Amino acid sequence: MRRCIKLLAMVCITVVVMGCHKADVKSEYTIAFSQCVGSDLWRQTMLDEMKMELSLHPDAKFIYADANGNSSKQVEQVRQMLNKGIDLLIISPNEAQPLTDIVEQIYDKGIPVIVIDRKTASTLYTAYVGADNYQIGKMAGEYLGNLLKGKGNVLEVMGLPGSSPAIERENGFDDGIKKYTGIHITAQVYGDWLKANAETQLMKLGNNLNDVNAVFAHNDVMARASRDVLTRLNIKQPIKVIGVDALPGNGGGIQMVSSKLIDASLVYPTGGKEAIMTAFRILNKEPFTKENILQSVVIDSTNVQLMKLQWNRINSQQKDIERQQALLAEQRELYNSQQVIFNIIVISLVLAIVFGGLAFYSLMENRKINKSLEAKNTEILSQRNQLIEMSARAEAATEAKLNFFTNISHEFRTPLTLILSPVEDMMRNEKLNLVAGKSLKLMHKNVFRLLRLVNQLIDYRKIGYDKQQIHASPNNIADFVKDILDNFQHNAQKRNIHLTFSTNEPNITAWFDVNMLDKVFFNLLSNAIKFTKNNGYIKVIITKNNDSMVDITITDNGIGMEPDEVEHVFEQFYQADNGAAKGSGLGLALSKEIVLLHQGAIEVSSKKWQGTTFTIKLPLDNTTKKAPQYPVERLETDYNTQLYTADLDEQVIADPTAAFSMPQELSILIIEDNTDLLYYLNDKLGETYEIFTADDGSKGLNEAFERVPDLVISDVVLPGISGKKIAESLKTDIRTSHIPIILLTAQSNVDQQIDGIRSMADVYITKPFNLDYLLATINNLIKNRLILKEHFISDIDLAKMPVSKRLDKKFLNDFAGIVEQNLGNENFNVDDICKLIGISRVKLYRKVKALLGCSIADYILNRRLKKAKYLLINESYSISEITYMVGFSSPNYFSTVFKAKYECTPSEFKRKQDA
């Protein structure tokens, strides 16, 4: 069934396409003809011949323009034709030189050009069609010679001065009468091809015409003018007058000869028919002749009647052709109309069959669908009952999970309280403060941090499940915010942050829950101080609007946020990459929910490195409709202050260089964004090692390249560059590839640990970690590094070494090769090695010390002595020669150093070997 429908549709489309194809037939070619020269009759005869030939090509489009003897006008007309997109140009140039440029331009564009009647000054055209004017002139001369029987005087009436037909006809006429020595040209005048001009010039001759026996005019128009002048002057003697053109029709040369106004006329073919025939040969890519010279014949009383009969027959045939074309056009129009009707009928029939087939197919499919729907309906009813039962179970399970979440969060507060109270008791004990004051403060600070996180989780859970109620009461919002702001003044002053408060009205009463809304302002102010650099500013502005709303804006000039961070900042658990300061991702989400419970709104605008502005909009009226009848007092103000300011009390990391008068032998770089952990590790490891620190990835990587420590400890999640990227960068750089790396992270997943080891870290330790385990790992890595020094110096298969060891081996090979090549240079020093290897002097010292366990000078000296020892054993050089070959400045100095190393002088060593 489907195949039948597709077949019918294809038939329908084919019929439509065939009909459209016939209706969209375009003209095959566009041919343009520019005419400018000749008499009106001559131009009309040429045009009629073209149209007669074009009647055989009905699909061709013909464009015609007549410049009436104006060369400039003809050039402009040709340009207009070119803009119409013609396929071929036929041109009869008025003058050769003015039309040459435009003809060459069209020819260069690839458009064929046929020059008719007259040529241009160039050979850049496709074909030429026209008579041989020289031959016509010569034929006229020979005809007059025979007519005058070799004797007489001739008057020559010439065409336009300088035109090629006039020149060629004059030359031909001269050559034609040369053999008739009795014939003389007594006068020549220029008639410019025009009757009036010719009459004027002939009248000037006056009685001089009495001596003339014949007149040769370069065209029939001037020949008729000659006859009229002779008649007007009443010259009695018979004078023969011949012309050129022999055009048919009224006023043409044939009629003049027939009426005996002139004695003869030479046929000058217009070439219209031949031009069109040549044009279609060119366009159809058929063979054609470039130079098409048309033949001429003399028309006189002997053959004029025959020529008239032939012309009349041609006219009659042309009229028959035109009538037949008109009938063909009518038949074609009728055929097109019938074709359209036929297409409509066929399409209607096909559509009827297609729609009938579709209706039958749809009926069969509907029956199948109905049966399928009945089965599915039964299945859906069964599944619905199962879903109702499963939904009830899921709801009960969800309620149980939420209750567990709430209960466990509350249970966290009890052990935290039991930790907090003893810690505060110990902090009040002066003896314990002397021994463990720093550790107690660290514990106290992080207990409050945990309490804040637990409180945020409980509050967010209550709001998320509509169990948090707002107890709004009328309060002065300006005083309320000012009280909270005062709790942060101490932290702001320690970092020289300018914390200001302003309001347009001192007393602005609004309805809000003081024990809920304070969490919003504590959180926003805590974040503002956390993300504002030292010597910055924070502005809090309260503005009462006319629309029963109050706006509270908190603006800082801190690090700001990117646009994509601003878009997600109020989402739960979202954390922006905003430097060393970290949070839980709940504070702003909780703040937004609390503001929404007050029927208010919170907005944020921020620009990276320019600052952030939070705007809180609160209604002045009681929109919660749950206001108590008595004032509500704020609870635990000091407790909230400690919760939100605990993170702001930053530990000051002691300068490791200040703790010791001399730096320790081994150094460790610690990269950690948590200030407390960074301080803790610095304090514990600083007793044994020289410590360098960095609080973000970029700084840490720069420190590693600058300091070249003996070991690196780094967190994985860092601002800027991650710890894994740091490990990859250090292990693939020849300057630091020997440094062991320990990664510390809270990412305890096995896949994450494997990914950390793949980053070429030596050890991956998860948080929380045991300090003794960390110290043992550090000691083990450094001890193994000392063992590897000997390993690198020994002869090891390079292909079997790990990546980091290959880099160290490459460094040692390059270093040893440079030293070996320059052993004979006594001026060779460390700076030369630095330039050749491409690292700084300090880094080179540290790298060589870490891998070889000796200084560069000691290594160079040992290599020189070993080579000297080899030369003394295996070669026959003198002591002086060996001295300079191994780079010593004098034999005495060489002898002294050699004896200190081998306990004998070079001479004694050589005698022992010879013995």
C-alpha cells in the first residue's frame, strides 16, 4: 500500500514538473544590433533582412538601437546594451577610431562581436560581414570605361572624408579606369553620403559640368542628387550617372535604375541576413568564417526588371512566413492552455487516488491502534495502582529521611557544645595557654565554624519544607542593621577596611523577624569583609522609598565576580572560584530564602576585581500576617557574632626566615588555601625544615620554580591552578622534576586518588590526615631522594626509567657533557654552564646539590683530576702538557691539587704506573 502511494505521488510530481518546465522556457539568446551609418532606406533594408532571418529563430531576443550618424551616441548605446546582459553584439560603426575602444572592451569580456559594413581600427572582433568597397569601386571604374568606350571625362562624388568606404571606393575606382587612358577624372567633390550636401557641392561647379560625360557617385542618394543638379542646370548633352547600393523598395537604387533616373547602380549588400546567420553559428559553437566578404553586381537596364521580380517574391515569402509564425504562436498558446488543463486533470486524479489510499490505510491503522490502546489502557491502570502504592511508600521513606536529617543535625550540636565548653575552659587556664594556646584557639575557631554550618543546614531544611515560620514585629531597621555592623568593626579595623553606615532617615520602622533577618546581614557582611582586600571599603546604605519599601545596599570594592558566577550565586551549594576564601555554598541560598519569607527581594551586581553590591528590598508593612502582639527580642547576639566572625580572625604565619638565624639544610614548600591549615603545617614542620608558603596555585608554582625546595606539599583544590596541574608542571620541567610532591585533599574517592597519582604526584593523602603519618612520609621521600642521587650517577638503561627520572638523567647528561667538553678551558666557570643549559645560577646550584650531593666546583675539579689520572696511565704526555689539557693554570698548582686528592704527586703516580 505504501509503495503504491509513493508511486502515485512520484507520477503527480513528474507531471507537475513537466508542466512547469514547458511553462518556464526562456529565450535562447539575446542579440544586440547597433546601427549608425547609411541612408534611412539602407538602414531599414539591413534591419528588414535581419528580422527576416531572425524569424527562423523565434526564441531569440533582438535589441536594436540607431545612433543616426553620431559616434558618441553609438558608444553610449552600446554600453547600455552591455548592461542588459547580451550574448552577442552586431555593430555597424559610424567611424573606425571612436568605436574601437568599446568594441575591444566587449570583446575582452568574452562577448562575441560581429562588425558589419565598416571595420574598426583594431582586429579585436569575432567576425566581419560586409562588401569589398575597393572591389565595388574597381567594378564601377571598369563599367564606366566600357560604357564610355574608353573616352570621356568623369566627375566623382565621394562619401564622408576619412571614412573607410569612401577611401576604398576611391582607390578601387582609380584602379578600375587606369587601363582606359582616354578617361579622365576632371573633378572630385565630397557629398558626405547625403543628398543635400552633394547638391551643394555640385552646384558650386556650375558650367564646369558641361564637359563631364559621366558621374560616379559613391552611393545612390548622391547619384540622384547629381541627376537633379544636371537637370536643374539644363545641361543638354547626355551624361551617364551611376551609383552604389542598388537597394530595393521605394526610393531605392533599383527603382532609380528602373525609372531611368540613374543609368546603373552597383549592389552593395547590407549583410543583415549574413550577420544573423554568422551570429547563430558563433553562439551554437559551429564553424564560421571571420572575414565574410559579400559579392556585388551591376544593376542597369538589362537586369533591373529581374531584380525587381526577385525582391517582390522575397517580400511575398516573408509575409507568408510572418503569417505562419502568427498561426504558430496561436497554436502554441492553445497548446499551453490545453497542457495546463491536462496537468490539472492528471493531478486531481492522482490526488484523488492518493487521498483514497490514505483514507483506507488510515482506517486499517485506526483499527490496529484501537486494539493497541485497549491493551495499553489496561496496562496503564495496573501501573497507576502500582505507582500510587509506590508513591505512598516513597513519601513515607522521604519523611523518615527528613526526620533523620533533622535529628542528626540537632545531634551534632550536642557534641560540638561539649567540645566548645571544655576548650573555652582550657583557654581561660593561663598555664595551658602557654603550652597549647595556638592549638586551643584553632580548635575554638573551627568549633564555631562547624556550628554555623550545622545551623545553616537546619534552617535551610526548615525553609525548604515549609516548617519555618516568620515571627515579624515592628522594628527600626536602621538601628537593627547598625547594631550588626558594629560587631564587624573590630575585624575591619585590623585590616584597615573602611566600614561605613548611612541612611536617609534615622527612624524607619519595618516588620521583620529579628532572629531570622540578622542571619542575612551577618552572612553578607562576613562575606564582604572576607572578599575585600586590606585598605578597602564597605558601605552600608539604607534608603526608604515612596512605594512602601526599604532598600538596604551593602557595597564593597573587593575581588568581585564574573557574570556566570553572579548568575548562580544564590544557588544552594554553589561556590565561586573567588580566591582563598571558601564557604559551604549555603549562606547566600539561605539568605535569599529568608528574604523571600519576608515578601522581599535580594539582588546582586558585581564586576570582577571592582567589587560587589547586594541590595535587599523589604516591605514596610506587615505582609506576613503573623505578627505577635508583643515585641520580639533578639536571641544570642554574641553567639551569632562569634559564629560569623570566626573565619575572619586570620592566623598570621610567621616568617620562616625570622625563626632561624641560618636556614635549615632541607626546605619544604606548602601550598594551601586554608589559612588555619597552612599555619598549622608551617608551625609543625618549621621545627625541622625551612618552610616556604603560598595560598594559591599560581603563587605556589612560581615559588617552586624560584625556591627549588626539597619537597612540595600541596592541596588539590586551589584558586588559580589545581594541585594536580602543579604536580604535572613541576614533574615535566627539568628544573624541578627531581622534587617529591605530596598532594593533600578532601577528595577521598578511589577514582580521584588514582587521578591524583596519574598527575605524577609521589604521595596522595586524604583529609583528615594523621600528622605522624605525614611526617613519616616526608622523611621517607627525602631519604629515598638521597638514595636516588647515587642511582642517577650510575649507568642505568634510560628507556626503563620513569618520566621524572629520565628528565633528571637528561639534566645530568647535559651537565656532564658540558663540563667534559670544557675541561681544558681554565677560564670555564658556573656562568658558562648556566648560559648553555638555560637556567639561573641559584637553580643550577640547587639542582646539582639535590641530584649529586656536591657543589659544582667540586664536581668540575674531580672530573679534571680523573681525566688527568687517565692521561697519566694511558697516554705518553708530559706533566706540563696534561696540566693544560685538563684546565689547570700551572704545573705547580696541578701537582698540589693532585697530591691532595691521591696522596702523591703526578710524577710519583706515573712512576708507580710505569713500574
